[in-house]
Amino acid sequence: MAVEVSKRFQYQDSRLLQSRILTCSRSIRKERAMRITSDVARIGFMTFGDHRPDMWKNVFSRLAIPLHQKAMAELKKLPVELVCAEEVARTRDQINDAVDYLKSQNVDVLVAHVPCWTSPNLVVHGVQRMGIFTVILGNRDPGSHGCVGLLGASGALSQIGFPHRCIRENYDGEIYQRKVLPLLNAAAVREKLKGSVFGLFGGRSIGIDTSTYDPMQWKTQFGVDSEHLDQVEIIRVAETIPQDRIDKHRDWLEAGVSEVVYNDAKLTKEKFDFQIACYLATKDLVKEYGMDFVALKCMHELSNSYVPQCITQALLANYDDAEGEKETTPIACEADADGALTQQILKLLSGGKPTFFADVSHIDNDRKKMYCVNCGALCVYYANRSNDTRENLKKIVIKQSVRPGGGGITYFNAAPGPMQLARLYRKNGKYKMAIIPCQAEDPTKEMLEEFIEARGPHQLPALFAKVDFDLDAFINEYGSNHISGVEGNYLNELLEVCSILDIEAEVFA
């Protein structure tokens, strides 16, 4: 439903046109979760028209205005937040007024609608003034003169190297859902990454070179800044966390999970309490430093000499904890920067869903199964994929960690359902992305017994993914031992992200 904004401005033409800017917003509900999220793409929309008074009056007004209304109507149906200039903008003053309003609304992407012939320099003027990734939207109506207008504007933008894409389709909801929406969501990721902050706790973990990154390359290619803290800061802050906050989370976890298997050796209440304190410390540091996504070294200093950071890994990316609802913050183990960035992209594409991080621990070639196992915790959401965290916790047993520092791990097999696995990695310094749409499945009794026997006492949380591609080709191409993911299927969106961010896509499907 369109919500009228009180701001008004006048378009200067042969006559004054009183115009309104409308903000068209839709409440976006997550699949299954039905949660409203702040991570929905915010799209600015405006239509450009012919600036010549005679041609506008005699030819193009009767064509452009109905098509303008059609485009707005179809875009409003998409699960995005749409901010619209209600009237067709034809002159520089009109374009400036519309663009300045859209800029004031902090939109992520501009949809520049060119339904008919429009002087290309005026479209370029508006797009450059807006300064963000632009989708030039046209139509296939032979009577609209839209093709020539779209090509003129797009060609001019290409000459000056301005980032944009063209979509020339009829005003059809199904087509917009299939072609326009993935591009809008991908372009919004580009804008949201700019100025975001990656938090890195510690340095390279247990020699994993593929977890390292070049912060200046990230600034250049993605616009992401970095905040690097030593792991000792987590320990320092953890020691200051009030006991009542720790008690609240311990009580919440003990009441929620299937069992906490305490013992007198490594999984004591004291060790568990300190793991919780480390989680709360990390949560507080993320807020203090304005971090959007993080990676944490853990092994081996914290996992050996203090406690492993498994409770942090289990809860930071979740929707809530004992203190209530919160932002989902993607987190990668073993200081894996590219794994964390992959998760952030998946979070933004999915509208803020909890993300997933694990090792590609085993590939069963005969069964076509990929075993994605984490060294101590997966985000608790994936235990049951429920909007109610209590339902997810019921599937979890907190067992003793095998690490020298003791503490607990969140043990479960991830719930079945569609998964979008992905991974950023580099070859000769250039980014690629492995894109793996797949299905998480419950392991058969035989599979699970074989895996447990093979691993012995080192039992960890796992997701069992059904895959259908050339596994030898995957082994020879894939550039990491880690993998990231999110619930759902975002193949088309990830392909658009790769195109926009100059990443080479490798699809395994």
C-alpha cells in the first residue's frame, strides 16, 4: 500500500504541476519465520519523460503516464521497500527534485524507468546525481518508442563507465519476480556492503591460509572497512559481564535444550558460564564497534587455554537469545574473513536470515552427500528451522568439547530443507564464488552410524547436504576447506551479485 509523504515539490514546465512523492512500502515476511526485517532492499523509482513540450503534449504523455503507473503497480508487488516519485520527471528541475528526495530516503538502488523516448543526457544527469547502482527499466511495446530511449540512456552510461544494468520486459508480475527482483536484491547488496564493518578477532588460525584476506582489496572491491581486535579483548570484557546476565542465559539454555551433559572434568557449570560470558562479551563488542559481520580465531589460544567459543558461534547469528530479539550477526570460525563476507552477502540477500558456517568435512561420492561439520557449533536456528528458538533448542544436546579448554558444544544434525551454500575464494588474487544450491537431508540410520564409527569420540554438529554435480571437478576447483550458507535458494541473486561485484561465479548444481 502506498503511504503519502507530506513533502511536496513543484515540477517546472509550461505549467506548474503539483506533485507528490509517495513512499510505497510492503511488510516483508520471511519464509516460515514471518518476521519483518530491516535488511529488505530499499528501492528508489522514477520515470523519465521527453522534455520537449510539443512532443510530450501531442505524443508521449498519453504513452508514458500509463506505463509509469503500470511499472509502479508491478514493482509494489515485489518484496522490497519501494520509494516512488509519483509523477514523470521531464526537465532538469523535475529530475533534481525527484532525485534529491530519493537520496534523502537512503535508497539502495535506483530504478530509472524509461518507457518512451527520453533525451539520454537527462537520464544520465539524474543517474549521476543519484550516484548509486541503477537499473534501466524499459518495455517491449513497439508503440512506446521505449527501446530507443533505453538504448540511448544505457549507451551513454556505458560510455562514462557508470554501473548499471538494463531490463527490457513487459509489465508482468511473474517476469518482474523472476528477472527484476534478483537484480534489485543483488544491487542492494552492493550498496549495503559499502561502509559496512567487518570485525576480526585474532589472526590466522591453525595455519588456514584461505581464511586470511586483504583489507585494502575489500575496501577497493566491496567498500568494506575492517576493525581488528585481539582475542584477549573478549576475555577482558567477559570477566566484567555481570553474573545475572550469565545466569539468565544459562537458565534459558538449560531449560531450552534437550540436555546439558555436565561433568566434573571439562563441561562444568563454571566452564559453561565462561563460554556464555565470552558470547555476551563478543555481542557487546560487536555493538560497541559497529561491526556488521565477524570472524573469530578461537583455536588454539582460546580453545586450549580458556574455553572454545562455541556458544558465540551458536547464538550470534541467531534471531534472539535470552535477552530477546536481536540483529543476526554472521560469524565465521577460525578467523575466516572470506567465509564471514560470504555469510554477510547471504544474510543481505535473504532479508536477514541466520547464516551457516562449517567445514566441508567429508564428501560421500557414492551417496552424493556433502557432510558440512563445524568444530563445535552451528547457529541454533538450523537445528529445526523454526521461528521459535525454543523449538530449535529442543533438538540440541550440549556435550563436552574435546578441546583442552573444555566447555560445551552444541550437538545436533541440521534440519532438512533447501540450503544455499556458497563460498568466496581467490585464485591469483581474483575473487571467485562457488555457488551450490542443494537440499539438507536427514541422514539415514546407516549413514549416521557409519559416520559416528568413523569419527569416534569426536562428534560434532553437522549438516548433511544432498548434492548433484561432478564431485571431482568440485574438489579440483573449490578454494577452501570452509563453506557458508543460508536457508533457501538464491542462485539467481548470487549470479547477479557476482556480475555486479566483479566476482567470477562457479555454479555447482
